[in-house]
Amino acid sequence: MNKQSWTHGLKLGARQLWRDLRAGELRLLMLSVALAVSALTAVGFLADRMQSGLWRDARQLLGGDAVVVSDQRTPEAFVRQAQAVGLQTNTNVSFPTMARAMNTLDASSPAASSAATATNSSTASTASTASTASTASTASNASPPATRLVALKAVEAGYPLRGRLEIAGQPAATIPRAGEVWVDAALLEALDVQLGQMLGLGERKLRIAATITREPDRGAGFMAFAPRVMMNQADLASTGLVQPASRVSWRMAVAGSDAAVGQFLPWARAEVDKPEVRGVKVESLESGRPEMRQTLDRASQFLNLVALLAALLCAVAVALAARSFAERQLDACALLRVLGQSQRTLTLSYGLEFLGAGLVASVLGVLAGYGVHLGFVVLLAGLVEANLPSASWQPALMGLAMGLTLLVAFGLPPVLQLAKVPPLRVIRRDLGHVQVRSGLVLAMGLLGFALTLLMVSRNLTLGLITVGGFALALVVFAALAAGALWVLRRSVPDESAPRWLRLATRQVAARPVFAVVQVSALSVGLLALALLVLLRTDLIASWRQATPVNAPDRFVINVQPEQAEPFLAHLKNAGVQNPDWFPMIRGRLVAINGRVLGPDDLEADRGKRFLDREINLSHSAELPAHNPLVAGRWQAEETHGVSVEEGIAKALGVKLGDLLGFDIAGQAHEARVTSLRKVDWGSMRANFFMLFPVSSMPDLPMTYMAAFQSPQGVPHFENAMVNEFPNITSVDMRSTLAQVQRVMDQVIRAVEFLFAFTLAAGLMVLLAAVGASRQAREREYAIMRALGAGRSLLAQVQRTELLGIGWLAGFMASAMALVVGWALARYAFEFPWQAPLWVPLLGGLVGALLAWGAGSLSLAGVLRQPVVQTLRQSAQ
């Protein structure tokens, strides 16, 4: 093609684009593309901003750009290396301990009595004066001070390096002064103390000076759930709490430029891997928020699934709208061929027209998606504590690529056939129709579109199930529609049947290929709508059940064996129903199949950490209902058997039949792996890596743990429980559970918000699927009216045809939706879901009504158009 032909083709394409835009020829097609792009970019913008926000906030959650955690004072080599590359360092010390409520106020407190102006409590001694003895005698007759397990953190000047520490809603200008502590507000209530009173920590009494409202590096470990007490590191030694055998965590945070952190991290990780370096690990930005990771992952999957359904719906609409557009352009294209336009020129002009329309629709879709994602930000407020950063250009570019892919894959193949229309069509209208073989080109386009969707899905399993399910469904729908049509052609009602039924049956049977295409397209659209409805109802309900509202919100550990019956009776009297109750056995895995193992014998980091510490073991004759088996069998009272969580089994390289050796308080114990369990660590239930299937193990030392929902309407429940059983440790999970439930509610609202866009896309599919036959119906109805058929009869024929096609499509789509929904629930979202079997019947009814409604809108003027006008247009 020479330069002149290129110029002529471009000019012709631009004129055709402007003409068809003004005439509304491309309206349905462009609207379908814009809806798909807006749905995808809305989720893309949100995911991009959330990822950037979590990445940025990870620095605050760590308190620095990276953290060296050790069970002894941070090795000097790490400190020297951090300083050598130009990083700031700051070290804090944290560990669990008991805090005591003192019944006195500090002399400097405004609440202190003017008479209590003796000496500072921090310098009090055991002087043996008469007045002191009297005071001691009085104190001994009083009730013992209230105590509570706390998470003590000793910080030094400069803390934190990243993030912001706040007290009573105000940024903290410094850290607690010597002789003072800052505490969580929950501790004041638990110990019945107030600001200004003294708090006993080991051998010291320190004044409660403020309440902590924001702590950047609080973390998500077990001790994160205990009330925080923050003190100045200068006071730590005087408490006497840190002894050689104490379980203390030293955290050295580093902060600086990305280049400096990039130098330090590889060195630190290599140093940690050395055999002589023990008890040291490195945390970096990848740590994130593990306690919310599963919930956020599922939230992202739900939003991505809705966006994928919208894109799939719009792809069907684009394909049908493009075919309808091509059929309407056949005569004009034949006339252009008569006037001398070459096939290359027409190919270039129509290609330019469609690419231009796709670009305009994609830009509009990106703008609409950006606006929709702002609504998501409002609905999902709270997922990230700080304000989200600005979005990048990546979602916009992905949206533009998706819009153009839709046009090229689904719209361009039938339109490019216009260039092959023979000039003879001007006088012979039976020539040059859009060929069925375009379906093969469409299948190739579908492959490219599927690959694009897999990238957009951000989850391979979710993308494969959704895209693969729809591809399989399309084949199944076409086969079933062809089978139904074959049966229909052999069971045409005889002359005794109503006239409208005979005509409707023959109308469908007369266009077998088109009927299969129409039913298949309508079925795919209804499949997406059925999945969307199941997503909105059953799938989300199943997700809620996976983390139910009545899940345990309190965990109690360290219940001694002799306290078991009194403790359970105490819970029952308080109104606690069906608590999770398990023995806890502290042990260490030391051998697999007789081979003594150490951390260096395994490759997986998780397996190394597992061997490097004691773990919680338990036993139960009954398999916990929330721990389904994935391999092996559970045999109650099977001695020397053990059930292993599948994830840790993979990390350890353990399989069914392997013999595990344990060291439990100096006692050797062996058990053979008889089953593997799937454990949902986000279920808020009591879970264990290793579980022995027996009711008792009397020879092993153990304590008990309980998990239950706090009783409602019982005042001071925890204080009463701790006072009666002072040795127990009670962990309040209510705030964490409330956060998970709040995230779920926010995601559900966002899904509902996107639901409207997907419904609009579904309506586009219905209109395109039914309206694709408008021209053929106009000619057929005009001929029948010319032969004497009345409008009422033809209206009955049209209604019967639409209801029949809609019912068949709805029934098939709903049945397939159950299969795809089950696969998504099990393999993508990983929670149980029982498919409601009545859905196909309801789907058939809804499909019939939707097809009838869409047909009434799309074919509204077919029966009202004058017969002479229709026949004249057909003859031209």
C-alpha cells in the first residue's frame, strides 16, 4: 500500500468514526468497553494505592526500615555494620511481665494528698522505723494488689525511627521520663488505677504519666494483645526483671536511605545464616501485617472476581455488538467497493475506526474507574491506618490495554470481514454476509483476552478458575444449545398446537447457527450474573462463617490440671457456652524417622524456625470440627499416632507414615504420622501444629487452654476470673476480631458498589444478544405481516421465542454457576460452601424474564415499522 492509499484510508476511517459516533452506531459497543475498563481500573487503582500504602506503612509497623530481633543484647557486629553504612539505630527491649496496682498516688501527682509529701516512691527502702512498720502492718491486712500480665517495652531516646508515637491523642515529643511509664488505657480499667498512681514492676514502682493511643511498631505477636507498658530504658535495670534466663526480645531498628538499607540487609541476612549466630532474625518491609493478611487477600480476591465478571460480560457484549454493527455496514461497504475502494483501504479505515472507538471508550472507562475507586476508598476506610498515597499510572495503562484488547479480540474480526464484501452485493443481497468462520478468529482473540485477564486477576488460581470456567462453559453451552435445537427441530408441534407456538418453534429452528450463538452468548452473560448473585449472597455468607461473629474472642492459657474442673465451672456459671478446651504440652521436635535433626538440616525457613524452638502440642480423641483432614485417617485412641498440619508437614518434609521424635520436658516420646489436617489460622479458633488422637496423656506435663466468646452482661468478668485463678494468662482478642469483621463489612459494601457496574454490563449483554437479530426479525416479520399475520400474533411469537431462549440460557448458566462457584470457594477463597440446588430452576425463570425484558427494549420498534418501508429497505 502506497502513501496515498494510507492517507486515503486514514481519512476515510476518521470520517466513518465521526459519522458512526454521531449516528449512535458504536454506542452499545463503546459503552460495553467503557464499563469493562471502569470496573477493572476501579479495582486496579484501589489495589495499587493499598499496596503502596501497606508498603509505606510497613516501615511504621516495624518502627524502622529494617529490624534486627534477638533474644540477647543485639550483637555488636550488627550495630557496627549499620553505623558503617550510614544508618540510624535505635534499640528497645520488650518482654511479658506482671504489673501490680499500687494503692498510692505519686507525690507529684495533682491527685495526691497534701499530707503525702514524704519521699519519692522510687527511692523508698526497707527502713525499720516504727512508722514504717505500722504502715507495713496496715498494708499486710489489706487485700493483695490487683495484677495483670502486660507487654513491657523499654525504649531509648530517638524512638521510634519511623512512624509516630501518640499519647492521649497527641504526638509524643519524647519518650517516658525516668521514673514514669505510659500505659494502654485498657490497663487502667483492668487494674482499677488512674493517671498519677503508681504501678509496680519488679522491684520498682513508677508513676503512670500518660496513656498510649498510637504505637507504630506494636506488632502482631502473642504479646501484642496484652496491655502495653512503656518505660524509659534507664529504669530497666533497677526493676530486676531482666535476668540471664529471662525471655527478652531485643529489637534494633535501623533507618536511612534506600541505598544504605540495601547494603545492610544482605549482609545482615548472611550473618544470621552463620552457624555461630543463634537467636537472631531480620525483619524488613516484607513483614507487613500478618494478622490481617488472609482477610485482605480474600478482600482483594472478591473485588477482582467482580471486576473479572464485568470484563467477561462486556467481552460478550462487544462481540455481539460488533457483529451487529458489521451486518448493518454490509450495504455501505459494498457500495464503497463499487466506487473503487480496495480491500486494503477498507481494512485500514475500519481498523482505524474501531481502534479509535476503543481508545475513546477506554479513556472514558479509565476516568470513570478513577471516580469509582474514590468511592471504594470511602467504603474501605480503615484497612490502612494512614492516608493512602496517590495512585500510579499502571492501572490506567492496564485499563487502556484492556479496552483495546477487547476491541481487537472481539470486535475487530467480524468488522474486518467488511473489506471482503463483494461489489455484487449491491444487486444481490444474499452475498457477503458475515461468515460463521469469524468464530474461529474470535476463539483466537479469546485466548489473548484470557491471558490479559490472568494478569489482571493478580491471583493465578482465581484467574484460571474464572477464565477457564467461562471457556469451558462456552463450549458446554454451545453443545447443549445445539442438542436442544436438534430435539426442537424433530418435535415441531403439529397442526393442533396453537399457531403462535408453531411459528415460534419454526422461527428458532430456521436459524440453527444463529440460535446456538444467541443462546450461548446469553448463557455466558447470565452465568456471570448468576455468579455475581451467588458472590453477593452465598459466597460472602460462607466467608462470614469462616470467621463468624461469634468466634472466640478470648484465649486463656496456663490453666493448671488441678484447676481444670473449677475453671470450667467458673466459665459455665458466667454463661460461657461450649468453650474450646485443649491441653497444652510444651515440646520440641528432635527427630524424623530416627534421624536427629537440627535447623541446619532443613532448607525451608519455616521448618528451621520450627526445629529451633519449643512448640505447643495437644491431644484430643475427637477431630476438631474446624480442622478437616486432607490425607490419612483419624482413629480415636490410636496410641503413638499424631496428626500434623499440612503446611508445617510440607516445611519439614514430613509425610504419612513418618516417625516423629519429641523431647517433652526431658521425656522422649515417639509418634507416627497418621493424618494431615488443614488448619485455618485466621479462624480465631484454638489450633495446633501437632495433635495426638487420644483422650489422655497422663505421663506428660501439661497445662490447659480455653478459647471462648466473652459472656455478655457480666460486669468485671476478666477481673473476677483472674482474681480466682491468678496464675492464668488471659488474652483479649475482641479488638482483633472486631477489626476482621469490620474489614469484611467494608469489603462487602465495596462489592455491592461494584455490583451495580456489573449489572449494567449484564444488561448490555442482554441487549446486544437479543438486538443482534433485529434486522433479520424486521424482514421476517414484514414478510409474515405481508402474508396476513397480525401484530398480536407476531407479538406472541416474539414473546414465546424470547421466553424459551431465556429459560434455556438461564437454566444452563445457573447450573454452571454452581460448579464455578464451588471451585472458587474451595480453591481460590479456601472456605467451605454448599451449593443451593434450587438455583438452576430459579435461574431459568429469571433468565426467561430478563430475555423478555431485554427483547422488549431492543426490539420495541420491529412490529411497529410499516411493512412497505421494511421491504423497501431490504430490496435496496
